[in-house]
Amino acid sequence: MKILVVGTGAREHALVRALSLDPTVTELHAAPGNPGIGALAQLHPVDQLDGNAVADLARRVGADLVVVGPEAPLVAGVADAVRAAGIAAFGPSAAAAQLEGSKAFAKDVMAAAGVPTAEPRVATTIDEASAGLDAFGAPYVVKDDGLAAGKGVVVTNDRAEALAHAAECLAKPGSRVVIEDYLDGPEISLFVLSDGVDAVPLVPAQDFKRVRDGDEGPNTGGMGAYSPLPWAPLDLVDEVMARVARPTIAEMARRGTPFAGVLYVGLAMTSKGLRVVEFNARFGDPETQVVLPRLATPLGGVLYAAATGTLGALPSLEWRDASAVTVVIASGGYPGAVRSGQPITGIEDAEALPGVHVLHAGTATDDDRHLVSSGGRVLSVVGVGSNLALARAAAYAGVNQIDLPHAHHRNDIAASAGDGPLV
Ligand code: GLY
């Protein structure tokens, strides 16, 4: 099977790495990819938001399957363009990707499907936003209705900060904000594969969204993750499938916009039970980096089944009895303005350590073909071990080998995962 992966991040590097270990995968291509992905796949400098260009490339390389990684190409209809060219695509249609593309749409689907979530108020003016903040009180939760690369949500006790975020979101033409009750309790990510009808869960993971240790500082795209979650209830996955994933997938099919791809269910384990914090229409980053190393079933066949309506015929997924922890190395300044073009060294030394591999995100090669940083999140260092403590030790041993001037990372990823939930 020949597979084309669309995207540039560590999530796509994790997908390509897992696909490269599938014996049925004979050729890997990426558009546009990154230098790390380039070690495993042929790179093609194609605009990932241009559906026709991606479909043309898929045709040219004879791809049997196109896997669309990030949300922006999905919302732009790249999976639709690939399917229209007669090629199997893993990733929802633009219409179904609205589950991530619009928070208000997702809330509407959840209400129709009876999915537990915080009650929302949708505001289109600053006065409505202000009234919403007062209706719910602190801590205030303000979400940009549209895509915002992980920076659309502000949770704060400071009313002025909440209102300022609402004003910033509403300044964009035609925009809305969603204001809702704060959901207490630890958060969990569960990825559910669907072909539009059937649904198959992967294993839960937890990510660390705030930039600094102790969950301090602003939200980021994610600074680290781990899996499994020893503290999570044993019936968690069954409950999420019964109360969230299956009703949502059924509701999307009922609306005539079946959801085929991966439904990322972001959950809070609140004192009142589980509640959906958000849906995304793609794999999470960095959670994918810790879920895929645990999957024993070859990934290519699984994604192909989801893309071709045959998930129901797929044998049960098999999982390794292993734990995984990833730590993100970010550029100085991230999640604000970052210093790019900094030299990166030590990746080979990190990967020489047992259980360690390094995934690229914001990397590039300079004119002398040296590896340099080119974005906010630069690398995901992954440690895999027979338990979380060993996986964590491996990940941080890898991080310690890598040098990137002005970089920063969190030191507390999975630090107390064995003791109880990290919130
Ligand atoms: N880790 C959060 C996300 O992928 O949106």
C-alpha cells in the first residue's frame, strides 16, 4: 500500500513512523512534511491547504490512501478533494470537520445527541459576551468559535482578561465566541476511529496544555503527554463510547454528514461525571506521539479500513503492554513570538538511548543543510518503557541530550501519573 500523509508536525512524523513499521506499507510520501519525516518518506512541496494540489499529488504517486493530519486542511476540504479523485482518504469531509471548525456547531451536535458537556452561550457582540461571563461567573471560559491553532481558549479568573479575549476573537469578521461553565477535574483525550458508521477507540492519553510546570502560564498546542492513565476508571473507554462517541457519530450520519476519520474526544472527569470539553476532527498533538507506540496492530490497515467503510470487519486492535511519555521542546518565546533559525544538535545521541525516539515539528535545514528550528514546538522526544516511570526517565534522558539555544520544556510531564490524576 502506498500512503501519502498531509501535514508538517510531530503528529504527522508519529503517523509516518508508525506507518513505516507496517509491513503492508510499501511507499510513504508526505506533503509537505519536515526534515524528520523526510528520513522515512518522500517529501513533496505541496500546499497542504490546496485540495486539488494534494489530490493531483496523490494521483501522481499512485497513493492508495491519503492521511490528512491537521485540522486546517480538513476544514478546507482536502479529504473531499482526494475522495472526489477516487482515492481513499483518512479524514472527515469539510462538513463533518465542522465538529472542530465551529465550537457552536459541536455544541449543537452534542445537544442533539444527548452528549454531556458544559452548557454554552454563543455571543456575537461584546455585550452578549459580557453578559455570558456574568451568567457563569469565575473561572471564566471563553472559546473562539473557529480554528485558532490551540490558542483559541482562555480559562481565567480575571474577568478583564476573559473579556479582552472575547473582544480579540470578535474583532475577526463574522466571528463568534462560546462562553461556558468551567469544568473541574482532570482532562483526558480519547481518539475514536470511525468510518461514518462503526467506531473503534484507541487508548486514552493526557496532555499538558499550559506552558510551564505546575500547569502555569498560557495555553499552548500541548507541551507533553503520556499514556496509559493508571488512575482512570477501568470503564472509562466504554462509557465514552456509549455516552459520547457513538451518539455523536450517529447524529452526524443522521444529518447526512457522516464523520469518517478520527474523532478526538477531549473530556473532563468532573465531580459530576464525565463532560466533553471539546471535539477535534483529527489526531491530537502531542497525544498521538504516545498512543501510536503502544499500538501493536499495523497502522496502515487500520486507517485504510476507516477510510473505506470497513472498520466493522477489522479484527480487534492489539496493544503493547508498554507505556509512553513525550516531552515537547519548544523555541524560546513560545507560545508567543518565537526565535527561529536556532541550531539543533544531539538528536542522534538521544535516539541512541534505549526506548527513545525523536519526532520533528518546527524544524528545517539551513543553506548548509544543518538542522535548525523553524517554529514554536520544535521536537517531541518520546520515551517508551515497560512502565510510566521508565518511559518518563527515557524521555527526559533524551531531552537532556538535545541542545537548542533558548529552548524550553516542561519538567513535570507524567511526574505523578502513577499517584493519581494530574490536573
Ligand atoms: N493536544 C491538543 C490538541 O491536539 O488539540
